[in-house]
Amino acid sequence: MTPEDWELFFIEAGLSTDSAKTHATRFADEKLTIESLQMLDRSMLRELGVALMGEALCIIKQAKEATTQTTRIQALAAKPLHLNREMTPQQFRKFRIDWDVFTKMTNMPSSQANIHLYNCADETVQNAIINTHPNFFTTDPDMLLDIVEALVTQRSSPTVHHLAFSSMSQDADEPIQSYLVRLRAVAVDCNFTCPSCEHDLSDIYVKNQIIRGIANDTLQADLLAKAGALKSLEQNIRHAEAFESALRDQTSMAGASDTAAARLSTYRRQKGTPQANEGIRTSTYCKCNVKPNHQACLGCGSHQHGSSGTGSRWLKCPAWGQT
């Protein structure tokens, strides 16, 4: 906190302006925070220059109120958590992360973790907790999530997960990264490890399933043809992302061409098109009837100044700069 922050804090605590300025500089120099004030005792405050008992009490009270307010704001911002029966292993893994975030945002004391976790559960899970773990509320907080996981998750053989994994394919408009995330989430439960050394083989299985289930046939054939060069999962993903990017660029270019063609057609409809008259070309924009000596202009249709942007077209073509 800066000296200005501390000065405002002390004024809100009820100290005089002069005292607030004096203490603000010292507290800022000592790199103190509002949270750390609650760990200071009377002797420490005296060393910091807070000699008056009244000022010390005001500072400690203000620190508690500020910390409580911060905790309240964080608790309101934290996303409510819900535990229900028949969660998948993937869902419970996410719940573990959400629970960790929730406890940190709310500064939850470990003594209250049991109560909050119970309150997150629906009625079915609460009944299961009460009937199977009567000592749940006095259980070590570090063991709580393991107990709950055993109650709410559906356990399946790795073979079942293997079947689900092998049937996964990329959706039509799904980015390759989203497909990769879905595969990795299921691969965790497939136990893709070497039976001898327990080395993790997940990347190999995920790479093979990426190629097998990819939606674009052209990209699939390209990945298969370049299998010798694209050996790792990361290399295959980078190649697929480059292919997706090229497709997007191609679509954008096609859209730009269609727009230009539409603008050209609109201009010609507004101005009219050249008419043929007994072998003599009459241009809507050129009133003289002469035999054509140039290709038709792509802008106005006239044969009098050529079709490209070179030569005299920019002087003679009324459509110059409009198409």
C-alpha cells in the first residue's frame, strides 16, 4: 500500500490528519498490509510509532472491518458450488478445482470446510454423508473431498472409458483445440499407461484418436500422409490448426470476391449494359458508335478504353473508383 492509501485508512479509522500522515509514511516503508495489522500486538504498534492506546485500538478495529468487508466481497463474487449424485469423474475433478478457488476467495477457515462442503450437496448426497460417515463434521478437512468423491462419482472400468474414448469424433464446426480438450478429459480415466514401467501413454492415444475422429477428410488424409514428419501430438495439433486457419482465410477471400462481384453487378444494373448493333458496339457511357478496339471494360462494359486499370481507363471510365 502507498502512503496515500495508508493515510486514507488512518483517517477512516478516526485518527487526526496529522497523525494519519505521520503513520502513513512509516507503515508504507515497512511494507505492511491491512491483513498483517491483525498480527501486530501493542508492542509492535508502539515500535511503528503508534504510542497512544486510543490510536492503536482504532487502527486494529479498522483493520478487522476492512478485512471482513474484503472477505464479504470475495464471497459474493465466488461462484456457488453444487454437489449431486452420479457425477462423472471429469465433473468431480472440476469440482475439486472450483472448491479450491472458492475456499481461497472466501478465506474460509479450515474449521468451517466440513459445514460448507455439506451445504454444497443436494439432499441425496447429504443423506448419504449422514448415513455413511456420521463423523463427517469432525473429519480432517484434507480427507473430505476423497470421502465425497467416493459417494458421488460413478466408477467404471477403464475398458468402458476406452470404448467411449475410441468413439469420440470431432463435431462439424468444432475447433481442433476443443476436440483435444474433450479427448484429454476422457483419457484421464482410461489409464493409458505402460503396464511395465507405468509411463504415461496418453499423448499417443490422443494423437491417434485426433487423426481417426477428425471431421475434415482432406485434413485427415494429409495427417496420415505426413505421419513420418508429424510424430508428436503437438505437431499434429499445430498442423491441424494451420489447416483450419487456411480454411478460414480461404472463406474470407471467397467472401471478398463475392462482395466485389455483387458491387460490379449492381453498378451495371444501375447504368445499363452495352448493346450490340449490327457489329458496332455502343457503350452506355460512350455515345459514339465505333468498332471495338479493346476488350470490354470490367467496370462499365465499354470497349473504348480497355479492361484493366492501365492506360487511359482512369481518364475515360465513369465507373473508375466505384467498382
